[in-house]
Amino acid sequence: MDKRTLESRVSEKLGIPQYKVNLFINTLLESITEALEQNEEVSIRGFGTFLPKRQKTRPVRNPQNGEPCMLEPSATVKFCVGSDLKKRLNKDSHIQK
């Protein structure tokens, strides 16, 4: 599902205009992003937790020539699924492998 489809579904379920849903979703995502930039975790009870992670510098090999080099540290986000979401996803075996 992409963002536009999400906006459309929320708009239909709540019976409010899609532009208002768009504003809400953009504000929500921006707020989550700002918290992660400040190295804060974002927990949404029952859904999950977004955890900012800092990857360390580590040795790698250049795939083109096989020479060793160091990969610079980078930021990423880990998502830990919440218990309610996990139960709901595992209730039915509707997920295709």
C-alpha cells in the first residue's frame, strides 16, 4: 500500500476529506522523523516501536576489485512490532510466503 492509498482508505473510514487526512499523515510522519533525528524512540502502543540505530564503522570489501575498505557509520531505524499487531497478524494465516 502506498501513501495515497492509505490516505484514501482513512478518508473513507472516517468520512473526512482526503486533504485533511493528507495533512494529518504528513504531520504524523514529520513528528516521527523529528523524534528519530533527536535519537528518541517512538512507541505506538499495540502497534510497535521505531528505534533509531547508529551503525558502526566496519571493514568491508569493494565488490569491484576486492580491496578492503572501511564502511562509514550510518543511521538507520529498526521497527519492533507491538504485541497487539503481532497477535492480529498471526491470528489467521493470511500472509503468503
